[in-house]
Amino acid sequence: MPFPKSDHIWMDGEVVAWDDATVHVLTPTLHYGYGVFEGIRAYPTDEGSAVFQLRTHLARLLRSARIYPPLDEVPFSVDDLCDATLDLIVRNGHEQGCYVRPTIYLGYGEIGLNPLPSEPKVAIATWEWGAYLGEQAQLDGVRVMISSYRRIGKNTIPPAGKANGQYLNSSLAKVEAIRAGYDEAIMLSEDGFIAEGTGENLFVVHDGVISTPPLWNGPLDGITRQAVMTIAEDLGHPVVERPLVRTDLFLADEILLTGTAAEITPVREVEGRTIGPRGPITEAIQSTFNDAVRGRVERYRDWLTPVPR
């Protein structure tokens, strides 16, 4: 079922109707996946809608573009994209929050593998989107498998950027998991260490210590990942970045998946091995995060950018 439409989409400085936001079928981005994107959420607060880590996300979008020239030639700054995003949320009437998808892609120009003759374009869309893995999953957890597909290697496609084409890797793992009867897949690095989910970072709790794969094992440096690390430390739970193997998942007391789409989702089962219901550390982090993004925790208020009313 398609996600719900909004009224408008922002494209290169112009606001257009949702159905008029089109590109040519011969854009190299469609054929080769040459583009970058971000996923961002706005949440309802007592003072109106607010966007979680808006500037941080848009700064990462432009950093991703630097990896893929000529995408880095867009004539828009972080400030420009922030203003465009906030204006679009207002125009689309998302008073109770929304999902935001900014993307930089290649316009019509050259269909070969050399992207340099093509002009970079920018679009921002917003729509209402619930929990990626399901509302109930945030309470009961999800069932995961370890994918046969490895996470892209550091010298294959740079994992530090959020490039369109690299998510073919994630989609193959996701389809494999769904067809096998699971909700999600965990991907290993080239050398067999735990990397991340198909679109989520991963944390393991064992004997009160929280561990997460280091960036050199291939996970994206997630913005929600950073927030969870901060919250956990503030709650008195040490966080260690260290290489993890599959037995660390099998023997975990708790496992968390984190990301803009998934937010904070526990894992209840790994390949038939029961991890259990949502544990106390997961619940505490999840509760604090949910309060923080809704403006109810003063120490994290600077994570939010209010949407003009």
C-alpha cells in the first residue's frame, strides 16, 4: 500500500504539487543509483511540531554529497535546506509530526557512467509515516535473522555516506529476511563482524554493559545512534564500541535497533534464539528518547528545531 501523499514537495527552490514532482526517466540516478539522501523525523511537542536533529541530518546530507561529485555542487547551504524543510512542513500541515526525505540526485544530462556532465538537483518531501517496523514492535520487539548478504565493504562503496545505490545491499537482505519469515536482517561486515541492520544501527546489552559495532566494521554513523549513546551514558549505562560476532547476539540480555525510521526497536528473537521481551535498559532508553524528541527533556532540547506556527 503506498504511503499517504502530502500536498507539496520542494524541488530546487520551488514548491510544486506532489504529483508534479517528476524527473526524466533517463536521469542517471534512476539507472545507477547515483544520489544521496537523508531520513529525518519531526515530532509533536507541547509547543507544536519540532524536527529532531535537523541541521545535523542536513549537514550529513551535504557531507555524503562530497563523496559523490558532482552532487557536491548544489547551490544550497545547510541554512537554505533547513529553511526549505521547515517551510514545507508548514505548507503540508504536519502539526503532529512527519517524516522528511531530502535527496540530492542527478538531473537529465548524461546517461553514461561518468556523472560529471549531469547537473545535481535537490528535492525535499514530507509525509505522515508511523513506526517503520510497526507500533507494536517497539513494545514487543522484532524477530531477526543474520543475512547471507554482507554489508558493503569500506573500499567497495563508502559506507560513511547515505547513497541511493548502496541500499540495494540492504534491500536484498531485507527481502531475504521477510521471505524467511523474519521482520528484519542483521548484516555482517566483509570479515564477519556484526555491522548493522538493513536500515538500523544495533546495540547489545550484556551484564549491564551496552556494546555497539565500531564504525570500522561498516555501520553508518547514525544520528539516532549518537543520541542513544548519549542517553545511555546519561542514564549511567556505559557504552562500548567494540567488534561483535553473531554469538554476542545469541547470548545478549537485550538488543536494540536504532534509526530515524525504526526509532528505538527491541529485538526479541535472533534465528530462533529467544532474547526475551523488551528489557529494562531498552525500556529506559526508549522512554527517554521518546520524551526527548517530544520536547519533554530539558537537557536535550537543543536536539529539536521548532517548526514555525
